[in-house]
Amino acid sequence: MDKFDLIVIGAGPGGYVAAQKAGSLGKNVLLVEKSELGGVCTNLGCIPTKSLLNSAKIYRQSLDSEKMGVSVSAVNYDLETAMAWKQETIETLRNGIAFLMKHSKVNVVKGEAKFLDSNTIKVGNEIYKGENFIIATGSSPAIVPIPGHDLDHVLTSNEILSIDSLPNDITVIGGGVIGMEFASYFHSLGIKVTVIEMLDEILPMMDKEFAKLMRREMKGVTFNLGCKVTEITKETVKFIDAKGNEKEVEAAMVLLSIGRRPNLGVIGDLDIKTERGAIVVDESLKTNFANIWAIGDVNGKSLLAHSATKMGEVVIENLYNNKSQRVNYNAIPWAVYGMPEAGGCGLSEDDAAKKGITVKTATSQMRSNGRFLAENGKRASGICKVIVEEATDVIVGIHLLGPYSSEIIAAATPIIEKRMKVEDVKEMVFAHPSIAEIIRDTLFLL
């Protein structure tokens, strides 16, 4: 029986980073993964979706390039080639993670772990002892038992990444990030897309003005908001609309993207406290067991890959470097990698109102930005909004919609994290021409 200083269960962006950091500190670390290194993010989430989205973006740009002086005789989208590119990307990243584990002397075991007690897990037929544990088992697509959800043409975000042919049309159930990214992908390829969302707006974490603009920019996609799906048949999806009317839409393919649920199978018979289907943790990410932490999707606090990474880093710093770090969830950026892209960090106006914070805001059109105009033209849409606490002049939120938003939003993170004031950012120098300048320029409108 082997005993380790730290056993990390789950090799996603939270787990493998935590294992690597602990291993680099000279700790004897075991990393257990039931599937592939990289977890959902590398294999079934962030990376493959962005690979496919980029292929669709190139296709769409090629179709629309004549106005920029670039003419092509024929543009074709080959799904098989796009899928091969996606798979090559995944495998390259997996190999990179394997190298990191080897370099940091992390022991890697493939299999599904279950706790026997607070110091012992079983993986297959093997027993492993650990002084400390990090649960980083992630999440899986949520399945609501809608009649017909188990039909062959009804897919989750896992299966849709391996389709071998494009449908004539697709109905996306759920208007969250996953649903909107896949809606954007298929729409960009000229496929008829219908979105059915239970809430009154898509992307609930997004500023409502931005969500409305994103829907407007996805011309041709049919959005049904405030609707409840009642049944999926072989040919249609039936739903009740916001006015209580029964409706249906033809659907050759259906994507179920109604959220994710934490993977709790690792708990076994151990009495780890859970609430609403997620592991309960304190501010330091510790469970009700003094030697067990839970990070990433499994604790339900922030279902983002980079949130999991930050959580893993915080646990290792606190555990082995005598730090007392905490995760500032308010300074965790989010992004939607559709067409258009969107990103945000900090509070929205609605968030501020709920917290009782009086704010002032400024909004600017991205077409006022030199690089945006040069690359997209004056008819293209993009927007930046800054949200400032009126009493202190501290910037509490930055929101973007338009090209490169997923990259630009990184500039917002330190602004929110360090509670910078308007004058602080006005004094910063941004490269010109860059679309990121829109953040500073918007502040001058206050």
C-alpha cells in the first residue's frame, strides 16, 4: 500500500495544476484520473469547442471577405477535417500535461477513485493512503427527464463534439454559455438554429443590454425565451411559450445544454457534506474533513476552468507555503466564444443593484475604436460598458461584446481585483491601435 503527501482526484485544469504545484515543491503526489489528462476542459469542453468555433469563424470570414478586397472562388467546410484538427489539438495538450506531471514527479494513475475513509481511497483493486486530498472531479452535463431526452438524435455537449455529419437544422435547449457557443457554431455554417430558453433572456450572467445585442447579431437564429420544453419526438421539440401556448419546432438534431451537475461518485461512503448537489467548502475550499479540499465545478462555486485552476493554486499555497489566500470570485472573468464574442469581469448593473451599490456607468460603441473599425467596418456591432461605484470611483465591472472580447477581458481582471479607480486606469498606457483601448476610452465618458 502506497502513502502520499497529497492525493488529487481529477486531472482537469484544477487538479493537474494543483498536483504539478505540489510536486514542484517536492511533495509525494498521486494524481488519479478516470478518463484522460486535462479533464473535461481539454477533452470535452473548452479546447475542442474553441477549435471548432475557430474553424467556423474562418469559414464565415472567408464568405464575407470580398468587402475587404479578398475574393475566393469557392469556400467549403469539411467537418471531418475540422474534427481531425480538434482531435490533434486535444492530444497535443494531453501530452503536454503528461510531460508536466513527469517533470514535477507526480505519480499518475488511471481509474475511478472512491473514498474508503478520510485517509484512504480505492482505485480499481488498488488501495492508496494520503495525508491530504483534493477532490477535483468536475461536472457532467445535466439531464432533465424530458420525454424523449434519450432519443438517438438528442445529444449533450459531450456527444455533439464527435458528430460525423452536419444536420440540416438543430434545436438547442438552453441559452447558457454552452448552448450559445454551439448555436453560434452551427449558425455560422449556415445551419438553421432554434434556441429554446426557460428564462426571459439568454446568458443570465451577462448584462441584459449585451444579451439582447448578441441575439440581434446572431441573425437568422430563432430565439424562444421564457419557454418550457415538454417533449422531444423523432421529428420535433414541443414546448410551451411565454404566453402559455403549445408550440413545436422541427429538429433533425437536438442539443441538451441545460447546465452541469457536479461529479460526486468519489465520495463513496464518506460523510462529506453536500448541498444542492455540490460539495460544501469553506473560504479556504476545505470540506467538513480537515484534510480534504474540493475545487472546481464539484463545489459549485464557479463552473469555469480558470476558476478551478485558481482554486487549486490557493489550496496548495495555503497548505504548503503557509499562506492564507482566498479566491475573489468577483474578479473571475467569464467569456463567451461565439460570433460575436463577449466577456465580463466584476458586477453588472443588476448585480450592483442587488447589493445595494449605487453606480454610474458609461457605454461606448467599438466602432469608435481604430483597430475595430479597420478590421470590421462601421456597420459591425461591438460595445463596452464600465460600471463604477459612485461613492468611491472604484471600477466594479467591465463588460465587452465584440471581436477579441475573450482576450481583452484579461485586462479587466487586475482592475477589478485591485479595486482600481477611474483615474488609475486613465493613467495607464494601452497599445495603439488595439481594441483593448476601448476600456480606457469608455472611462473618459463618465
